[in-house]
Amino acid sequence: MDLGHCVVCGKQGKTPDNFICSDCGDPLETTLFCRNCHKRLTLNPGTARAFLAENGYDFEDVRGVILKVDHCGDCMADDSVVDMDVYRLRFGR
Ligand SMILES: [Zn+2]
Ligand SMILES: [Zn+2]
């Protein structure tokens, strides 16, 4: 049986389903995960909303949103373009 993994950091889980692990997703915060240096940052809601809007995502509520980027501010080269995937924790299932 193939086990699922965290879609953000790739950590393997115990069930076949993919998931977002508790390190990567916080239902009350916006988390940024860097694919290159594996750093996680918590963004404040204003920053997160502005950054999402710049990239064409319009969220009224940014809590529980995870931004997965190729490079964060710390490891970005001057000429690199940020490639971003957006995930969101699901509530109230
Ligand atoms: Zn994870
Ligand atoms: Zn980084």
C-alpha cells in the first residue's frame, strides 16, 4: 500500500490519503513553506492577503492558507521569479 504524504513538505503519513501535516498548516495562521530551504514562516494576515492578491488569489479569510514557494526571501536569487502553490486547510468536514 502506498502511503500518503504531506502535500506541502512531503512527510509521509500513516494512511493512503495525502494530507497537510500539522507542521505545515495552522488553521489560525497563514504559513509560508519554502521548497528550497524547507523553512516555514508565519505570515501576518495583511501581508498574506496582499501577496496572494498580487498573484491572483483572492481570499477573504487567509487563516489556514499555506503558500508553498520555490524560494523564500532568504534563499532567493536576485533574478528568480517566485513560483507558488496555494493550499488551504479544510474546515468543518
Ligand atoms: Zn508537512
Ligand atoms: Zn528559502
